[in-house]
Amino acid sequence: MNAKEQMVKKLNSHAVEVSLPSKLGYERIAMDCSACFAKMAGFAQDRIEDLKTAVAEACLNAIEHGNKGHPDTRVLVTMDFKDDRFSVCVKDNGKGISRIPRDKTVMRRIENLEPPKGLGTYLIKKLVDEVEFNNLTADGHIVKMVIKLTDKPLLSGKRQASGGTTI
Amino acid sequence: MEQPSEIALETIGDVTLFDIRGDVTALSEPFLNDAYTKAIDQGVVKILFKFKKDIYINSGGIALLIQILAETKKNNQQAGITGLSDHFKKIFNMVGITKFAKIYDSVEAALGQMSGGD
């Protein structure tokens, strides 16, 4: 087993968790942690950039909408790499996203140069291989995102959303 | 945590360069609006938004740019964008910003195409 394979084996058995204050700007820490982890797991730079933006947007939603910026709350970001799948779960204390705008609605607003509500969820859906919104738990809400190591680079901008809320 | 936006305006021929440094997020609104108001006061008709390659732009910042582009359209101004990393070029394409502002690979390329004429 070479050094890289040994590293991947180690990563397979250890998840990483980051706890963020509910304050704008701290999403940068989750971005950089996920980027570092994904780099160690062997992801190409373009996929790492996709992941960073998706993680940032999920954290922003958790800070602003889930926890409403309340100083007593935290955003928990859990990262795991197993079977060539890098997953990031972002948990807040909220009740989930009541209405996720459809892609067409977001794009129509942009085409009309109107403020695009739901741009964050739109970007997440486009940038990761799988996403699950609205996984409700007893004490909050989780967004789960996955990028696959074997997946081809994003060309068409089309990704699949699945799970709690079907889009 | 946030690196505040800083926008320097520079006039090159008939193009005004918005040299944007720092993060572009929802918190950048006063900086962008101030810069745009100055440009309007100066009667600017061509605006080139220059970003740093390692800039952090989130959905709040993209929404702000869309607001500014709406204003440029209303005011019959031409807008261009340069300095973006490949990732943000992809994002800007993905969200349709490129329908309202052309992306150029360099300031020189942008000035070459935007300068002169209408």
C-alpha cells in the first residue's frame, strides 16, 4: 500500500466535525476545512472549488435562515469520506426550508434582473453530485451534500437533487 | 472574519474600472452602491468590474452584482467583467450574469473591446 492509499484508508475511518458560530463570515472556515479534506482524499481542484461554494452556501443558509443569526446557536458541519464519496452535512437548529424555489423561477428572476431568492440552494444543486434538503431531526435540520471522486468534471452544470425534499 | 470590500475607481479612456478587492457578499452593498453612484455622477457609460483571482463571492454578492447590472441596463451603460477565476467564470455563466456583462480574460482584452465607439 503506497502513501496515498494509506492516507485514503485513514480518511475512510475518520469523520471531521466543525462547529461554527451563527455569524456571517464563519462559513469560510467550513469551506477551507472541506477543501483541505477533499484535497487529501484526492479530488481535483475544480471539484474542490465546487464543494467550497456549495458548503459556503449551505452554511450561509444555516446561519441566516436556520439559526437566524442567534448568538446562542451553532452550525455543525460534518465531513466524511467513504467509498469514493465525500459527504458534507450542515446542521442548524431550524425547521428546514419551507419552500425551495425551482431552478426555472430563480433563472427567470435573474433574466429579469430581479433579486434572485433561492440562489444559494440553486448553486448547491448545480455544484454537487447529490443533495438532500430538509432532513429534519429532533433538534434541527440537516442539508447533506455529496461529491463523488469518480465523477466526471462538471460540464453541463446539471446535478441531481434528492432526499427529504424532491426538486 | 469578513474581508471588507474595497473598490477603487479608475478611468481608462472611456471605460471606468471598478477595481474590487476583498469579499463580495451581501455586506458589500454600501461599497458597491457608493462606487456605482460615483460612476453615475461622473456620467460613466462603460464599466469594467475587475475582481481578484482569489476573491470570495457568495450568493449575496452575486445578488448585489445582479442589482448593479439591472441599474447599468436601466441607464444604458455597457458592463464587462474581468479577473475571475475559472470557477467563478463557471458560476457567473451558470447563473446567467454573462447575458448582461461579457467576461474578459484580462483588463487589456476588455479595454480593447469596450473602448471607443458605442
